[in-house]
Amino acid sequence: MTATVTWQQALAWRMHRQLLDPIGRPPVAGVVRRLCGVQAQVASTAELAVRVRRERSRPGEVNRALSEGRIIKTWAMRGALHLLTPEEGGAFLSLLAAGRSWELPSWERYFGMTPKLWDVLRHTVREALDGSILTREELVAAVIARRGLGHVGEALRSGWGTLLKPLAWQGDLCFGASRGSRVTFTRPDAASSRWAGVPEPDEAAPIVIVAYFGAYGPATIENFRNWLSRGRVSARRIRTWFGALGDRLAEVKVDGERAYVLAEQLDELASARPTAAVRLLPGFDQYVLGLGTEDVHVVPAARRAAVSRQSGWISPIVVAGGVVRGTWALDGDQLRIAWFSEAGRPPRTALEAEVARLSSILDREVRAAISVA
């Protein structure tokens, strides 16, 4: 018999699994592991995403974890920059590489990269980074000096890193420590002695799927596919991976909608109680990225434009009861909260308490300025 729960229970369960209610105690790497990676194209928001999930934290702890090899930084899900753990990160990269999007004819036409040239590029980059940490310009210089690759210099200099992402997904490179304002690249096994390599996709899939549903369940297969690659990996391939899981996933009906959870967590989900917790989460937070801003149970449809802004920008959010109920922004010493009018009266006491918690994390005094949007 299929278990039945409400969306209030499901969202409370997600808040618990994502270390938001109650606030968690894992170290930096433990938070990154639980969330299946933390999006990190904006370093300050990535650190805040980790720190708001820890009872006690210190400024700079994400950079320390990177320098000590407890986490790595590389292009991962949806082609975005992420923090990953070196032990499991290769499994996530493996599934992205399985899509082999760089072999599409459109890529060859646009970048002039044949399959043979991709092999040359991989070999050149691995050779250049062997025992070295190179800036983007140093890496580009090594690549364009190789016969047949002179035409890719401009594309490699792009901050988007489009030609470098397939190499990241195959475990050939990741980010190193910055030199001033300049990014650097190195090999994952050089970035961390904990690097476990990139397993075959069929071996990696159970690791990734179980991790995802442990953090973001109840969820659907389509939720997982969108989170992973936004369609870069075929639906057929993903269904095959899910089919191989057997009874490790259990179906559940959430207010009549079909979704899946880990079978081992089904009883805990069924006993979850709705939460009244209020949390201020940074931009690009995994709470919304894990399911996508199109998930109306987390982001009300009428408010999606306030959360998902132009150029892919994801706003800092106010979450209450597991639902996005507003956005926020820092303006000098004021933390301006725009509470959504349809959510009822703002819970001022809870919001002010959360602003005080954020003040302690930011190590600066900020005061709440609450308005209704």
C-alpha cells in the first residue's frame, strides 16, 4: 500500500534533512555532502549556505576546507560551479559526463572540436596540470601551443568555462586556490588526497540518486533530472538508473501527487510534523535549487519571478513552514525583508530572531526592516 503524507509533512521533512530545522552540527564537508553539493559561483553565498546550516561556524571556514582538501570546487550540476566532497564528488561528475553533451554536432560546429581534438585537449590539459597549479591564461597558453588547438584560445578564456566543463566532469581538472583575483586550475587528485576518482556511470548512479533523495525527497524522477543536468542526460538513461535501484526507493503520495523517498526513510517521513521554522537563506540556496524554482510547493508560482531573476540570479529567500514566503537583501546596516502579502501577517518575532542569528554569522550588526510585498 502506498504511503500518504501532506505537503506540510514533506516540506518539514526536507527542512530537517537539509539541516534547517533543527540547525545542524556537521562540519563544512558534512553540510556539502548532505546537500549533494553547494552552488558556488558566488563564493560569499556558498559560504553563507553552509554556515546557516551549522550551529557554530567561523568566517573563512569554507576556504579552509578547500585548502585542506576536505572539499573541492569544480563545475558540476547543470554546468554550474559547485563545492563537492572529494570522496563522492566524482560520482556526481560521472553522471554529467554520461550525457556527453560535448559530442553533439552543435558543439562541433560552434567550437570546431572533433572527437579526435577532444582527446587531444584532454591529454594536453592533464599533462599541463600534472604537478602544477595554473592560472587560466597559463593553461590557455599550454593548450593553444598544441598543434590543432590554436583556434580554441578565445573560448577557453571565457569565464563561462564551456570548453573546460567536460574536462571537469571527466575528472581532469578542478579549481585551485586563487592567485589574487585570478582563478587557478589543478587536478582533483592534487587538490585533495581524499579524491576517489570518477567511477563508471552505472556504478555512480545509485550513490547519487540515494544521496539526492536523502536530501530532497519526496521528489520525482523529473526533479532529479532537472537538478542534475537540465536535460543534458537523456530521460531514458536516467530511467534505467532508477530501475536498477530496485526497492531502495519507495513511492509515496503527497496530497495525491506521486513522488519517491528512500525506503529506509519512509517511516520517518510519515511521522513528520509540520514545521513553523523561519529561515533566512542566501541567494542560490540549495533549498530551492534542489527541486528547481518551478516547484510550486516550495516557490509559489505567482512569486517565481521574485525568486528566479534575470540572468539566472536566484534571490536570497525567507522560508517559513518550508515554503518561500519572501525575499531579503542587505542594505547597509538594514536587512530588508519583503514578505509576500498572500502569506498573511509577517511573523515579526521569528524574523527578528533569524536576523539576529544572521548578524552573528556575518559578524556585523544588522537590523530587520520588514515590509509586505
